[in-house]
Amino acid sequence: MRPSLLISFPEQNARLLKQLVWLSLLWSLLVVGCNWVGEAFAPSSYLNAFWLALQLFGAGRLFAPAQALNPVPRQRLFYLFWLLVLLALNGVLFFLFPYTDSSVWVAALKSAFLLLCGTLVGVVLARYIKTLRDALWICVAMSVADFFSWLSGPTAEFTQQITAYYQAPQGMPPLIDMVLIKMAFPGTASLVPVIGVSDWVMVAFFTCVARQFQHQRRLTDHSAGNVDTAGHWLGHYFPIPVVALYGIILLAQSSNLFIPVLPLLAVIMIGWYLFDHFKLRR
């Protein structure tokens, strides 16, 4: 493959990728704004829910241009090249700009970069799904692997490391912090880790799979066939995977427990796929 093919994109895709970058930067501004305003409020479960919804609302804006990207036949080397580029950039950001209480801007920009990467990876993965049954098998495999990792595998150890660090942040954060997306909440001076980039990858994946198979994943839009129908602003901006993620995070915060996102997200999406399937058949 010629080197020029690794960095060349069709004109429409190049324009959409620029939109994604700008939307990511705008999201980081939203997070910084939420952090600045939130410092004036005392911690509250209701305010936490509103702040979280606002930031997930902004993050969901990335799906519109991401889903509009035209699929272009690419060799595996192309995806491997860009995966290594994104990993290298993330590593540079982590080691050059370690997270501290005074670097809210840096943390917001790093989280925005992770959102951008997760969205693009989720879109690419969804393109390889040929049938809805394939997506269901991925849900099952993903749930089992993440559950055992959370129970007694790497996820359990990473959770202990990140919890200990944020209770008394000193020195460099653990490496797992490199893939955590942070958001602002009322009553906190710094950003708080909320989800991992893998969680957002699967949110993007489910959103794109739903669109590919013309299964509407929106709260208030019940059209059976046209996935581009947008008559309700709430449904248009809140795909069901984002709503599921929102509910899971609220459950974890209210219970004060670490809850693995991927298994619950997969169960919710399987249930929604089946419900929508039988609803359309009726």
C-alpha cells in the first residue's frame, strides 16, 4: 500500500472527520463549563443526574457525522496504521500531561480525544456486522468476558488502583487512567472518571448497528422503517444505547458500587432488539 493511501480520505469523509474533531472540542468546552458552574453547588444526586445527562447529550452529538461516513474499501494495514497512531497520541497525552487537580482543561481535552477515538472505532466495528444475529453473539461474548474480568480479572485490579489513586492523588496516575473518560459533577473541583473508552466504543457500535439494520433506537421516535425521521428532539438526540449508559451510570452512583457497564449494556440492547423485532413483526 502506498503511504499516500494511508492518509487520504474521500472529500465527504474528510469534511465529516473535521466535524467530529470540532464536536469533540466543543464537548470538552461543555465539560469545563459544567465543572466551572458546578463548583458553586453542593453535591446532589439530582444535580449529578442533570450534569451527567447534559454531558452525555453533548457526547451523543458525535454520532450524527460518524454514521454519515461513507464506507470505503480499505486494507487491514490502513486500520492498523490509524489504530497505532491513535494509541501513540493517547500515550503522548498521558505522559506529557498527567492529570492533576489544576488541569481540568487538559483532562477534558484528553477525554474528548478518547470519545472521538471510541466513536470512530465503534463505527468501523459496526460496518463488519452483516446480520443482527452477529451483533447478538458479540453482546454475549462481550458480556461474559467483561463479567469475569470484573469478578476476578484485570478489571478488578484496575478498579482498586484507580480508586486508591483518586482518593489520594499523588504522582503519576496508574496506566488504566489513560483510557478513562472523565466528566464534571457539582461540588467537585476536578473531573471524575466515569466510563472507559471501551464502554463508549460499544455505545457507538450499538448505535451504528441499530441504524444499519433500520432499527430505530430513539426514545420518542417510533417510526418502523425510516431511520432518518426526526420529529422529536429528545428522541433524535438520545439513542437508546446512550440512554442505557446513562441509566447504568446512575445505578452505579446511587448504589455506590462499581458496576461493569458492558454486560448490562449488552443485556439492555439484546432486550431492546428483541422487543423492537417483535413489535415490527406485529
